[in-house]
Amino acid sequence: MNRSVSKPPSGSEGNPFIERALQASQRLIAPHSSVKEAGEFRRAQLLSALSLVTSAAIVFIMLYDLQNFVAFVLLAVVAVSAHVLSRTQYYRAGVYLFTYAFTAVGFIRIYQGTASSIESSIVSIVHVSLVVSSLLLSQRGFLGLTALSTLATFTAPYYSHISIIANAPDNITRTGLIVFALGMILFGGQRFRANLERERLRELADVNRGLEETRTSLEQRIGTNMAELEKANRQVQERTTRFQIVSEISQEISSNVDQSPRELLNLIARSISEKLGFYHVGIFLLDKNREFAVLRAANSQAGQRMMERRHQLKVGGTGIVGYVSQAGRPRIALDTGTDAVFFNNPDLPKTRSEIAIPLKYGARVIGVLDVQSTLPSAFKDEDANLLSTLANQIAIVIYNILTMEEHGEYRASPRRAIESGKQRRKQAMQIGYSYLSDGTIASAPPLSDPATEKALASGETVVLVQPSRNIPSTLAVPVKFRDQVIGIIHIQATEKNRRWTEDEVAMVQSVSDRAALALENARLFEETVRRADQEETIAKVTTQIGASTDFKRILQTTIQELGQVLGTSRSFIQLAPMDDKEENQ
């Protein structure tokens, strides 16, 4: 087991010799790599240090005491052997060899008679050996050593070669009891340290367990939060993509309103199917009597065949199209096999789920957008909201078509719409409205800033993040109809460093597209009212003129009626004089 070398004292910093000496000493007492447990590691390291110091001490003593040379050699062999064993996986054998051997030295001296007295030999050697042994031996090993030492002390008079006179029985008893008491005290210290270590390890284990549980809980929560975040990101991305698709479809509709009604409606159906990936998209319009919803456009071949035979569904009848055309609310069939309202159409056998969105102009239903999928439960509430937004735009286009068809103006409308768009753009540069932070709406002068000018010039959305120190982040979205810029939506953030998200930009673009269609619808309505007023005025003037047969009266009535209608200060009418040839005739 590799252990980091202890950092040398601050006084040794910068002294390479001391640092190398400390590193060498650490390597000399490092236990074997197989010793993993912290307590055993410390015992093996302590044995290695004690045996190394003892070996050095014995060699030093041997230089001055040659009389006991053989005994010291044996002790040196024991110390070196214990040190060698402390560096191996058999360090426990080294512990027993070192402790038992050095404890036995005190009793060997008593047996040989080289000690001055039994008491002095035991006090000087056995007591010290017991103290050291309590640090190295296990509780069971130390208890065995204490028992053997106590027994050897009480029986010392029987094998001792020391003079009996010098060793009174009371001294032997007292020395034996001291050895036993010292052993028990040290054994109690061992037990106390062991219990303290177990308690510390138990507390440490509890802390580690608590930390592990906390870590596991945090990992689970992080995993859950990451999964939820990824799910939310996917939903936001999907929502952003769908809003972008709706914006593209709206742009495509606005750019192709000059096509014939049938071509435009089929284009809308194909665009929704291709861009949103639906199996079948159909557009139903209510007939004049509002009795049937007639299929007017479809993207699929089956839908085209249904249109050829004038497929229609009764308002309020079977099927979700009939239900929606009467109720005016979206309806989803999640499982067409079990939904009671669903009508099984043999022309569309692959349909597994269906959604129908009412096409409403104001509060009036003028048609139904029918979307079908080959997947069960393919539609959610978000799809209903998204398609409802698109259906509102389609309804405005359809209403414009129906209005222009009714007045026979559809073919002439493209040129007129372009000219009208130019006029509205000119007016938009002069008239504007602002929504203030206090919730009020006020008229505003024309804006002249980089974002507005760039958006008007390019016809594209412009996003500026704090264009200057005193101007906050700006978003400028052009309001376009048939690729003609008729206005501008200019938004400033309350925070200077705000960054507009893709969702926010897509939302403003969608609102811009709907505003353009609504403005065009308002223009058509105003034009229709103006034409009706004009026709009524012409009819009134014509009636007044035709009521008289008198030549002068007709001229007077004509100039009078025109002057009143036009509000002029002076009106004049004059007939060209007749030449002689005409007068003779």
C-alpha cells in the first residue's frame, strides 16, 4: 500500500539532505502494501520503528559491554527479525516475536542469576516490555503475555539462581501483584482504546452512510432534474420548431393569395401535411345554407377522389367534422377505433387519430380544418392550440376569398392589394401606437432607429442586443402581406442586456403574420363598405336625374346632386354648343 511521505518540518524546508533523510526513514518503516486497515497499518509501522531503534541501541550497547556479547547478539537477531517481518504481510508474527522475546529477557536474567534481584529485573525489563506490548499486541495476545509474566514472576524463586536471602517472599508477592495490576491496567487501556476506535469507526460509518445516502439522493435528484430539463428542452425545441413551421406556412399563404381559390386551399392543405407530417389534411367550407360542410381542399389522393364526388358532411351529423362545424370547438379523436364520434371513412383506412379545428371568422364558423394521422393518440392539447392559431389565419384568408368572389373582384385583387400595401406602408410610417409599461396605449410618431430602418429595408426580423449604452435590447419584426412590408412591430426590453429567445421571436413573428392578414381583411371590409356607399349614391343621383324629362331640369339636378355628394363650394356643368349641321338636322 503506497502511503504519501510526511511533510518535513518547516525548519527543513529548502534543505535537500534533511528531506532525503526523512524520506529514507519513512521508507524504512513503511509496512507491506497488503496491509490496508488503518489500525493494523499503524501497528506494523510502530513495530518497524521500535525494532529498528532497538537494533541500533543494542549494537551501540554491545560496543561497551562485551561480557554479555552473546545475549546481545541474540537480542539483535530478534530485533532485526521483527523489523524484517514488520515489512511483510506476516507482521503479526514479528509483533509476537518482539514482545514475547524481550519480555522473556527479564526472566532469563533471573534464571541465569545475572540480575541484582528479581524485583529489579522485572521492573527494569518486564514492566517496560508490557507497556510496549500493549501498543503492539491484540487484546488476546496481550492478555496471554500478562498471564505468563504474572505466573513467571510468582514462580521466580523456583528457577532463580539469585540468592534467596536477597529475595524475601513478600517482595515476590508484591512484584507479582504489580505485574498483574500493570497488565490489567494496560489491558483496560487497550479495551478503552478499542471501544473508542470502534465508536469512532461506527460514527464514521454512520457519517459515510449518511453521505452516501445524500450522494445517492443528489444523484437521483440530479438525474431526475436532468431528465426533466432534457424533456423541457425537447418540448421547447419542438414548440419552437412548430411555431417556426406555422410562421412559414403563414408566409407561404400570404405569398400565394393571388392564386385561384381552389389552388390556394389545396396549397394550404399540402403545406400543412408536408411541414407538420400529417397523413391527411382536408379543408371543409360550409355551404350557403349552412347545412353541409363541403370538402374544398385536400392533400391526399383519397381526398382528391372525395372532392371529385363532392364529399360533404351534414353540420351536426356523424363524424367529428360534423360535430365541430356545429359546436365551433376543436375535437380530438385519440383512438378512432373506440371514439364514438369518429366516422370510419373507407377512403382513409390508415387513420388512427383525428383532430378537427373550426375555421371561424369572429364568432361565425365558416369551415373546418380536418387533420388525420396514422398514429394512435397522435394529437395533444398543444397541437390543438397550434392548429387553432393556423386555422384562424386560414379563416381570414378564406373569408377574404369569399368576400372577393361575392363581389367578382378576386382576379383584380392582386394588383390592387399590392398598391394598397404600398399605400398602407406609407401611412404606417406616419401613424403608430405604443404600449407603455403602465398598461396604456398611445399614438406614437414614426420611429427612426437602426432596427426599424433595417427591418423595413430588408423585410426580415432584426434582433439587436443593447445596440448602444442608452438603448435597451430591441426586436423589430416587419408586418408583411404578399411580401410587401406594410408595417413594423418594434419591441424594446426593460433590461438593457436582455437576449431574445427563439420562442419569443417566433411568437412575435406569428403575431405579425396574423396582424397582416387581419389588416388586409379590414382593408377589404372598408373597401366593400365604400363601394356599397358609392353604388348607393350613384343610384340615388341617377334616380333624381331620371325623374325629370326637362332638359334644363336634368342639368340642374345633376350639378346639384354632385355638389351635395362631393361637398364642393362650386359645381358647374356645360354642354358643348351644337354646330350648324347638327342644328339643321
